[in-house]
Amino acid sequence: MPILTAPDGTDLFYLDEGEGTPVLCLSGLTRTHRDFDYAMPALAGHRVIRMDYRGRGQSAWADYRSYTIPREAQDALLLLDHLGIEKAGFLGTSRGGLIAMGLAPVAKHRMLGVCLNDIGPELGTSGLDVIMAYVGRNPRFRTHDEMIAAMPALNPGFPNVPESRWREEVTKHFTETERGLQITYDPKLRDVLVEAGAQAAPDLWPFFDALAGVPLALIRGANSDLLTEATVAEMRRRRPDMLFTNVPDRAHIPFLDEPESVAVLKDWLALL
């Protein structure tokens, strides 16, 4: 199992697959490298690096106070250094997109391009409320099958998703135990979010603007409650060259194998 040990002793799991231009995939807040399973066909012909953040998936749990965007950004650069990669494309889903934007002021020279999946410099409050309702908590379901059956009602912004996809999602991101389903990350991740919520939210627009000159793409779920249409409009005003798609029948987050997502991914990859 490929492991990188961070300077604080935390073991970080990663995958390094394929050959070609490197693309570093950065997953969502509570998710793992499996976020990008569906995108792998679109990324064919590239060297795809996927990692589990500290405290998530197959990476080791650490002091929860290190579960921050700056530390996770450091870990991402550490992984590129470990693999001898000077520059890469950054594909960031949700939290991963925030990490990519956070790196722009200090590490833009290492970015061949950035693709953001349903994330921007402003976060919709209703979407944040949804996240805080589940983060750090085990679901109420005892089995995978129970949760799979409930997924359409739990995700009304995702109509017409087949049961097979919900099965993939549930079995990837929850472990079935005698005590019921368990999350695949450190529940103390909630603590750092609660503590951060007690402080004024930073202005992220300067970080977005720092991506000037970097090939940029944005994939949005048309039903997203985290990335609003108003934020997208401002992003496009500031970066009229930004590739963009609004994926129908998707909320937060698109799976990245929808035809619209694949088209933008391929156009973006061609610019790297």
C-alpha cells in the first residue's frame, strides 16, 4: 500500500496510476480517493494521482486540529515532491477545490491548470447547513441495503440516478458493522469545522483571482445548494475564459462521468 509519511508522522495513503501529464485529484471534505473512480475513463492517457487526506479513508488519523485546508494543501505539495512531480493539473472536488484555490497565491508555479467540481469562492449557506448536519456522524442505517433504498429521498437533487450508482456510493463511503454503518473518516473532523464556524469566514475571492493565467474549468451541479448561480456568474465574469458546464440532474456533487462533465474535463486536459 503506497504511503507517504508527513513531517508530523501522519501516514498518508495515495495512488499513482497511468502515464502522461500528471493530474492531482483532491477529494471532498469527508471523502476519499474513490471520489474519482467515475472520472478515471475521462482521465485516461494521464498520470492520475489520488490521495486520502489525513484522517480520511486509508490515511492515518491525526490531531484533529491539523484537519485544515492549509495543512492538507501542504500534504498535497508534499506528495508531489515525494513523486518528483514539479507541475500537475489540479482536479478539486468541493474541499479539494478550496485546497487548489488556497495554493494559488503560493504555488501557482506548480499548477498546469485547475478544474473545480461544484465549488467556488463563496459557499451557499443552505449547502453548508446540509454538510454540518451529517459531518462526523454515523448514518442511522444499520446496513448498506437500508441506506441504498433511502438514497433517492436523501438526495432529491439527483433524480434519475440508478440504484447501482447509489450502491457504489454507499459501499464506498460507509462500512457495515454489527453496530450499523460507520463513516470512513475521523469523526473529530466535525470539531475543527465547528471551531472554524465560530470565526469570520475568510474572503476567498483573492484566492480565486490568484488563479489568473492558469487554465481553469468549473463543473457545477445544476441543483447545487453549495455553489450558487450568483457565485458562478461572478466567477465567469472574472474569468471569461473559464470552461464551464452546468450538469443537469445533479446537486452537490456531480459524479464526473456525466457527458457534460466528461466534455469539460477533456477540454481542460487538452490545455495542460
